[in-house]
Amino acid sequence: MNRFLQLFLHYGLVAAILVWAATVALMAYHLKESPWRWAFVLMSLAGLGTVGVIFWIRKYVNNTAKTQQPVGKAQ
């Protein structure tokens, strides 16, 4: 159960954003000749971009923490 909670805390937001982006993409797919179709496509792509930014921030924070860890041990 502890592993599930850890995965949920790490990837729950990403999963929610992906589900939202997929839902919006399906709505865009079914709006054949609506002027809102491309707005929904852009919102779906923005959701995927948000996931990319979340992973980039996570990688940046982890790398920063690793580089600062030896400095903390030396003091």
C-alpha cells in the first residue's frame, strides 16, 4: 500500500492532466465543423505541454538536490 501511495503522490497530477487532455482531444475529434474544434485541440496540446513541464521541473529539482547534497555533508 505504501508503494501505491508513493506512486499516486508522484504521478497522480500527471495522470489527471493526461485524462483531461484525452477527454478534450476526444471532444475536439467529435466536433467536426465547429469553430471550437481547434481551440480544443490547442487545449489538449497545452495539457501535454504541461506534463512535459512538470517532468522537466522534477528533473531540474532532483539534479539541483543531488548537486547540493555533498555541500550539506561537508559542513
